[in-house]
Amino acid sequence: MGKRMLISSLAVLALLSTVPISAQESLGTPGAPGIGDPYYPHLGNGGYDVLHYTIDLEMNMLDDTLNAVTTIEAEATQTLSAFNLDFAGYEISTITVNDVSANFARIEKELTVTPSQTIELGAVFTVMVAYNGRPGPIANPVGLAESSGWARSGNWVWILNGPDGAASWYPNNNHPTDKATYSLSVTTEKPFIVAATGILTEEVDHGNSRTYHFEMADPMATYLAAIYIGEFESEIKTSAIGIPIRNYFPRVPFKTLSKAFEVQDEMLTFFSELIGPYPFDIYGAIVTPRLERVAMENQTLSLFPVDNSDERTIA
């Protein structure tokens, strides 16, 4: 009798011990709020891999407000009950996961999204974030004086994302180990011109405003994505190695800058012979007049200041 009771008790304990594990697996666990970088532990997030960003921005230059929708396609690398995005500022109006409203909460730059249903390991899911507000830079995470991300001076907008400034204008998994392809659309009023990383695939005239559509088919780190708005003039030419070069310069001094950047063609040839073929479909540069003492290697569209666009800097 005692032996039978002992066996029965052990069986019950075995059953009880397996149920919570199974239940926990089916419910999932939250993704980590950081990707594990030893220098920037809070950058990036765990539990998923971003495949594609679709970013739709409407920038009103007159009142300095941004209305935006960012849609993220990602693949779960664990069973998720919740996950984080890196995102600062703005009023968030809606977040959906797979077209169903999701709960969310934010502490500083960490946006935690809780979907209505668990996301299974290996599932591809879509997150949509709608937001609006006045854009601006964010503080550097290591306490340097310089801020990063969205910047504006007068009629000029530019992006300096390193190291974590991408969170100042779109929600993302903000670490260079999680690269993704991009679709960027920017609408703003005339006479302003929009430039961005990637290939300009369409320009739509709405009368008083224009929408510019850009595609980046090659995976890109979040800090290398950028848009620019200003009274630019553009030029496009084909390099000796067959790569299109498109540049954006201020209307004054356009001719001087265009002459200075003629060395791009020779540089593309030289570096291709030295380190291998240029890896993207297009290259170019943008020069912003209010930018000082800094350049940025944004993917396919390098950023330069007017007063420091000599051959050494361009290279």
C-alpha cells in the first residue's frame, strides 16, 4: 500500500513538473531589451531579426512636425510574449502586430510591445507603429556633448545616426548586427527637395508638395539609413565602372562643389581595384550647408559639410 502511494505521488509530481514548462513554452517569453553589445548594452533587442523596414514620413517644414508610419517585417528567433523596439520621442497613436492592436509601454528609448497573441519561433510577423510630433536629436548614449539623429537648422534637415540616432526618427532594432532592406517614402512641401539612402524609384507631384520613394535592396544597418530635406540641386552621372553617381548640393555654391566632387569617379575605380567591387547599385554625396566639422558614411549617400569637402575628406 505504502509503495503504491509512493509511486502514485511520484507520478503526480512528474506530471505537475512538466505542465509549467510546456505552458511556459507555449506562452513565450519577452525578448531581451538589449542585443548584448559590451559597449552599448541597451542598443538593439533580442528575440527577432528584422527583414525589412517600410518608413512613410510626412514632414511639414513650416511648423516643424512629422507624421509617420513605420512598418517592420521581422522573424522571431524565439517564442515571444513581448518584444522591444528602440524609439525616442513623438506621440505614438497606434501599434499593431499582424494587423491586430497591441499593447505598448515606453521607458526612455525602450518601447515594449505586447501582441495579442504569442509569436511562435520562426514566425514572420509585421509591426506597424503610427506616430507624430516634432522631430529632433537624442542624447549620445556615452555622454558625449554631441547629440545624434534628426537635426535641423533653418530650411535644412539632415540625419547623423551614429551611434543610436536612428531611434530619433523611426522605431527599429538599433544595432548594426541586424541589417535589413528598406523602403523609404518622404512627403514635404515645395520648394524643398528630399534625398535619401537608396535608389529614387518614384517622385509624385501633388501640386504644393511632392512625395519621394526610395528603395534600398541591399541590407543596411539602422545607423546608415538617412534622409535629407533642403533646397538642393542634384546631378547624376555614370562612373567608369558603371555605377551611377548622384549628388545633391546647395544651389549656392553648386558649381564649385560639383567641380570638387569630380574626383568621385576616379576614387570608385581606384578603391574597386584596391579592395574589390563596389557593393551597391548607386553611390553619391550630399552636402549640407549648416553641418559643421563632420562627415558621415551613410550607405550609398555620404554626407559632407560645405566647408570641408576637399579631396581627402571625400575619399
